[in-house]
Amino acid sequence: MREYQKMVIKMMEEHKELFDNFPDIHREYMLNPKEWQKLFNQYGREVVEIIRDYERRLCSNMATGKYGLFSQNLSEKFWGLVRKTFPKIDFVGVIQSS
């Protein structure tokens, strides 16, 4: 198992309650964005904050020098795995108009 995969698993285990509840909200948001937008953004902000923290942990030692490109690729793989679970994660904080 790759390091970024381990980090996603670790993140979800260490914040189990939040990551157990968010998929239901995410699914409902996908079906009815306008109705679920407020709750999705509320929970989503916390989820994204945690995801970014774990991304920093994963990439922090490689961000400088000759490993900078590797760090960027690692970050993309990490977020790609997160997006497989939560395809609309990039919509957290987006306000849809009527």
C-alpha cells in the first residue's frame, strides 16, 4: 500500500465519527444541492480542513528542493483518492444561486 493511501486511511480512522457522518450528507447534497448546501458546507469545512492537514503531513518533508515535483504528484494522488470517496468535495463553500 502506498504512503498516500495509508494517510487517507489513517485520517478517516482518526476522525471516524466525522467521516462516518459526512458520506450521508455528501450523498444527499449530490441528489439535491440547494436543499443540502448549508449542511454540506458546514460539515464540509471541517472535513476539508482535516484533509488539508493530512495532506500537509504527507507532503511536508518533500516540498522543497529536488522533491518538489514529487510532492505535488503525491498531493494529487492523495486528493484523487479523497475525490473517489467524495466526488463533490471541491464544492465545499460554493454558494449556488437560485
